Amino acid sequence: MNTVIAFILIFGTLVFFHELGHLILAQRAGILCREFAIGFGPKIFSFKKNETVYTIRLLPIGGFVRMAGEDPEMVEVKPGYTVGLLFNKENKVEKIIINQKEKYPDALVIEVEEADLEHQMRISGYEQGNEDQLVSFSVSETSFFIVDGEEVQVAPYNRQFHSKTVWQRIKAIAAGPIMNFILAYVILVMLGLMQGVPSDEPVLGKLIDNGRAAEAGLKEGDRIQTINGEKMSSWTDIVNTVREHPEKELKIVLTRDNVKMTKYVTPESVKSGKETVGRFGAYNPVQKGILTSISYGATETVAVAQNIVTSLSKIVTGQFSIDMLAGPVGIYDMTEQVAKTGIINLLKLAAFLSINLGIVNLLPIPALDGGRLLFLLIEAVRGKPINREKEAFVVFIGVAFLMLLMLVVTWNDIQRLFL
């Protein structure tokens, strides 16, 4: 159960901040955001604040922000429809009742002759009982459709995604992945403050109780000068030397409180993949401080991002293997293994997954943020948008590809873990 909670919290947090980036920049551009959702499928919980409905859905495999104009509008008013109209104090149409009009006895019922609810914001038609006289009304830009008793806000063109400048749309789309990088950075800064920042100084950090280093009389804070006569300039030098000498005695010259001394340590033999390496039971030193942690957050975020990009580049060079990918099942297993080692490593995993989510979403694949950004960049160069139908078709192909890839990766995870 702890693994389930950890998985939901980590995955939910990553998705939440990703979608929050989209939401904030879209709202700042004046785009009507109908829904902010964590998960897909049936709604479990929802509430409305201002113009947006916030929902948690059953399947924890992603999320979305539904912006007006990105998809065909859910409600359409055509000539010949019979609708009810309710008015505000300025005598503008405030609510357009699509069905169940009998519940609104004060509504003016008309048969629609013409409706422009994007640009002119007007609706005209014939009143019931007075079919000879055409009446026309202004529609408020904050009006609502009422369908099955529920309100759906009308989206004037100036509130729709495609009405905004290319730069505004780029910012709204790019904000999701950028928010993932920011989240990872904040987590890593927190880790630096909590546990200190790893240092590459040739100094011993904490020692493992009953480890070979502790048994040999080494102590935290000892500065290693040489091992078997070889100068140690960094913690990396120490680790590499110890790894190369499993079950072989090492002569270590060190200084402690400005006193030079010699100790003899025999690293124990441990398995590391297919290799047998030496380990003597000491951690690298750490430095604590706000500025150090801030710097560590930035450098570690960049380093992790570079490693992920390097791994993804293997797709281009042909070194790619499906085993390099993990779906929800693989991530759940990873979370289970890491959760056993404590909150620190769980936070490190969250930072890694957040960076990974940000980078993957920036790949130029239709249906991902990177694909949408590519379309917008092409529009910026051409000076006009790509045909909406062609774009929709390409996005459909992208969605189909991602679904197929998800199925393959999930099946591969199941085989690796359970079969």
C-alpha cells in the first residue's frame, strides 16, 4: 500500500505541476481553460473555481488542460434549433438553454435563425407565438450554455487558443515541460539543504558501522593523501582505487587534525552488475549551505538532463532498445524498490522522473508538447497556420503511435517483472 501511495503522490505531483504550467500561461494569455484534469477516464472528484473545472480522474496516466478552441466546441447552436434565453441587467443574453427548457419558465424561447457566438456575439430568431417577427439579441462574452442542467461557458473567438499570437501559444505549450524542470530543480535544492551537497574532496564522509574502513580505524573527516603510494586528488580517485582492489590490502596515508598517519584497509568484495568490485564502507563528504544547495540544484538538473538526452540520442544512432523504456508498470516497480531505501532516494527519483517527463514532452512527436511547438514554429516561419484538418490528422497518427508504444512498453515491463 505504501508503494501505491508513493506512486500516486509522485506521478500525481509531476502531472499536476506540468499541467499547472499550461494553465497559468494559458490563463495569462486570456485563453478560456474549461478543465484542469489529473488522470484520464471517469471523474472521481471535481470542483469549479472561476472559469475552470478542476477534476481528478480514475486512470493516473497523465493529465490535460482543455483550452477553448483546441477541440470542436461541445455545444453548437444551428438554425432551426429551439433554445431558451435568459438575460442579464444589460439586457444581453446571459444563458442559452439547449434542453429541459420547461425548467426555466422565465426564459424567452426562440427558434434560431442565425447565431454567431464567436465573433459578433449575436443570436437571432423567432419568438414562440410570434413567428412573423425576427428578433436579435447581443450575447454576453461571459455567457453560458445550459445543457442537462449544467453550465458550459461560451467561448468568444478572442478567448480561444488559436486567436492568440504565436508567441502566446508557444509560451502556453512550453510552460508544461518548463514547469517540470523547475520542479526538479526545487526538489534537488531541497535535497541539498536536507542532506548536504556531495563533495569531490578526497575526504571521508560518514562511515558504515562495522564496515572495513571503520574496522581499520578510519574516521569521518580523514583527508586521504595517498593509497598504495598513489596520490588521491578527489573522492572519485578514492572510489576508483578501492573498486579496483577487492579483498586486497591497501596502504592509506591520511591526515587527521593535521596529524599524518597510516592505516591499512582491505576492501570487501561486492557484486556490481557482472563485475566484482571493492568497497570499504565510507560515503563521500557533503557540504551544507543555502548557496551550495542552490548551485547543486542547477548543476544536477543539467547533468541529469544531459544523461537523458544522451540516452534518447541512441534512438538516432541505432543503439536504441525497447528495454531502455519504462511505462507505468516499470515506473511503479522502480518506485517500489526506491521507496524501501527511504524518502531521500524517493525524492531523487521524483526529480529524475520530472526532468525525464519534461524532456520527453519536448520531443517533436505529434500529440506531445514538442509536436505542438513544432507546428507553432512552422506557423511562425510561414506567417500563417497549418491547415487545421491536416494538423488534426498528423496529431491523430501521433496519438495512435504513442498508444501503441505504451502498450508495447507496458507488455515489456510485465514480461520483465512477472514472466
